[in-house]
Amino acid sequence: MGIINDIAVDLGLRKKKKEIEVPSGLLVDDILDEARAKKGLLGEAVVSPALIDQRTSINPVTLEGQSEIIYNVWLYRSAKWHWNVYKADEFIAVTPAAPPAFVPLMSQKERLEGRIKSGMASAAQAVADYELLKHDLRKYRDILDFFKKAENESDEHVLRSLFVDRVDAYTGEGYSMITMAKRWPTIISDFIRMPTKLDSPEEIMKEVKVSKAEAVVLRTKNELYKEWKKLFFPDVKERYARIRNLLQSRERSIDQYREWLKPIVSLYKQIREQEEIQVPSANLHNPLVFANTPQGYVYAKLWMYKPIMPEEMAKPIILQGQGYELDPYDDWVKKKCKILEKKYNVRIYHDKADMKKRENKEGHNPYYIVARDFIKKIRMTGARDKKGEILGAHPGPIFDERFAYYAFVDIDYECQYKKGSSGPMVMEDQYFHIYPFILSKNVMLLFHMEMAVKEKAFDREVEELIGLSKVEKGFLKSIEDEFKKEEEAVRRLESLFKFKKKTVKTGESFGGWLKGMFMPLRYYFLKPGPYEHTVRERINKTFGDYFGPQVAELNELIKETCYRLSGVGP
């Protein structure tokens, strides 16, 4: 398939696809960093970062166990204030001398690793046993087919040759027909073609056209053959039934072993260390990290968001005949979804029709999401695409299409656990790095889609590691699709040779020239997108004034909890 594509590109029959750049971390982080550098992304999508005075870093330093109290109070109170909270990423870092808080975790990781190794060994042995049993089953199935053919068609050639190879050949030198071939070269072929019903040497001499001495030997071998067939046939049926039962049992045990491993591997993969994500030398030159000091820290990226709409005087609670004018799954989101597909190796289909079309073209991928179905899954309960009666302003859960903009807070959370190398004192150093943003709903949808795709990629990683039958069937289907696509690609290339015309190439070049000339000018005459593109006039003075106090509440809540724990506050 790749060779055919290269030929088509070289001949000018097909344009070479532009390589998609994949970020090393989350796509969300790249979008937020780009917005910070450009002081906002506006028009097609809104990613408007708050000014420097809204960015906050809060650093509570507490005694052992108090950092979790601060975090839990802050988290549960935020939920009461209608903030949705996501944990987008998490990892840990531990020095060689782990602090007390990390000792149970690292011990549990070692135990999980041991259980995974033993479970994988059991699954591998079960697969080996399964393959051996399957080989034996095929062998006895063939023998049963030979018996069936002999009964239905009165053709015993195969059974007789089986008797010669597997029974008579082991009777010893001078007694087997193989050794008798020195005296009678055609004795084996004579035995195979002689009818079983012949009982006397005279009949054999007349029917097979052999000497009397050979006829006597053939009669003896024929009697042995009939006795062997009478004893062997019931034994074959019994063995076939027994092996088939064992095969089904072993096949079931393979899947069961892997299913038992699934939660264990999932728990193990959730304990991610910094060196697994970054380079092994991440803390090599860090002056705060020493090998002899019990120290470790937890890092998490948290997202807090909720729909935002500036208050309006006399706005009705119920709106009649209103619908959702802006589709969140627009061209900007579709373009970014291609990056997600390449990064996580998870398909993103627009709808069921697109899913069917792409599977016919690109093959089957068991890990996918359908964008339209995903939106229905996360949207507000009871929401409809058609216009009708809807609530005017009350925010719904997860994703609410009635709101065009969202208040979004990107939080880098760190908690360092430090213990002196010789002393009982344990200190917990906590950081909340808070970065507020205003996002349009298409950006918010993309963030949700990256989390969903990341979950699918995690499931695939776990299932591929333990080798579930789902993954095996996916490989089998991809191999079958590969041969179909090769044939289809050859036919397509032949059609391109037949129907290529110069006018098509001329039209494409002229269209490309027009696009390159007028696209940069559209920003001077047209609004760049359906969302706000004026920061000072609209975003800062409307959404910013409403959003700022809500972020300040989150900051003050952390400080207030710290004061209460220290005994200073009320």
C-alpha cells in the first residue's frame, strides 16, 4: 500500500500528505502555551489567558497529613460552587531513600509487578498448552473425517495408508510391508487398493492379480487392518471428545487469566514515576534532591471549569424557541482531532457514517470514539438539538452547549514530602500554580475529547500488554483488510492513469493560487470566526469582570483553610 502511494505521489497523481506534528505532552498544554505566548487565540476558537495579576502561586507548608486536608477542603468546596474538576495528568518522583508516605506505595508497586509476572507466565503456559491441544485436535479430526469418508463413499485408501504408516511399520524387521517390499515391490500399493471384503487367498489372487505367497500375506494384513479399525475408531472418537473439552477449557482459562490481570496491570500503570515520562536524568542536577534524604513529591495537572455568562438585567429563566446556534464540533476541532488520532493511535469518527466509510478504507481499529455520540454522552441531561424550551442560565453538568464560553483554570499541583535524614520531623510542601483562562465551547469540547482519547489509549496499552483476545481479533482483521486494500489500491492507481487530465492539474494550481492570495486578506474584511476576537472591548470588560472574583474565591479558600489549620484563623 505504501509503495503504491509513493508511486502515485512521484507521478503527480496524488499530493503528498503534510506530516502532522505531534506534541510530546498533552495537546491541551500546547494550546494553552501558544495562547500565553500570543496573548490569546481568538476568532475560530477563544483561548484567552488572564493577565499577570490573575496568575497565582500559593505555597502552603504544613506538618504531616495536613496537606491532604487543605486539598480535600478546597476540592469539595469548589464542587459546591459548581466547578467541574478533572485530573488531566499525574506522576510521582521518589529519591532512593523513600519518605514514610511513599513506602507503602512503592511496596505495593513491587507486589503488583510480581503478580503481573506470575500471571503473564501462567497465561503464556496456557497458550502453549492450547496450541498443543489444538494440533492434536486437528489430527484426530482428520482421522474422523477419514472414517466418515470410508463409510459414506466406501473409499478406504487413506485409512489403509494410515494403517501402513502408523501401525504396520512398527511390527518389526521382516514383518512389516515396508521391509517386505524388497521381495514384493508392489505389496504396499496392492494392499491399499485391495477391497476389504476379500477373505481368501484365492479371491485376492484373482482380484488383485498377485502370487499366492503375496496373497497369503495380504490376507493376514487385511485381517489385522479390520481388527485395528474396529478397535481404533471408538478410541479416536473418545480422544477427540476429550481433547475438544480440554481445548475449550484451556481457551477459557487463557481469557480468564488475562481478565484477572487487567485490574492489576491497570493499578500498576497508574503508579507513574517521573523518570518514565521524562528523561532518566530529570533530577540529576536538582539541588533540592539528595540520595540520602527521604523525599518524594506528587505532581498533578488539574482542570477546573464551568460555563460562564455575564449577568443581564431582566433576563428570563425560560427561553422559548431557542436552540444551539454554534456547533462545538466545528472545523477547528476536527483539525485538532487529527493530531489526537496520531498521538494516541485512537480513531475519532465524526458520526456512524464516517465510521463505516473509514473502516472500509483504513481497516478496523477497536479503539475509537464517535464525536457526535460523545457529545450526547457528556452534554447536559435532557438537552436537544432542535429548538424548544430550555433554561436560560443555570449551568448543566460536564458540558453545556447553551453556553458559548467557559471559565477555565489550569492548575499545576505539587506536594513535596520531606523528612530529615536523621530525625522524626516530616514536612509537606504544597504548591498551587493557578492559571485562569476564558475558553470557547469548541476548545472545551476538544479538552474533553483528549481526555476520552487518552482513556482509550490507556485501555489499549493495558490490553495489549496482557494480550486480550480483543487485541488478537483486531490484528487478524487488520491483516485481512491489508490484502483487500492492496487490491483496491492497484485498481485505484490504474483508474488514475486512465482518467488523469491536464485541465484538472491546471484547475488545482489556479485554485491554490487564489487561496494563497486571498486567505491572508480575509482577516481584514471578515470576522475570523464565530467567537469573540476583541479582548479589551468585550472579553476583559464582560467575561473577565465576572470571572475574576470567582477565581479569587478559589485562592482565598486555600489561604483560609491554611489559617484555620495553623490556629490563626477563626
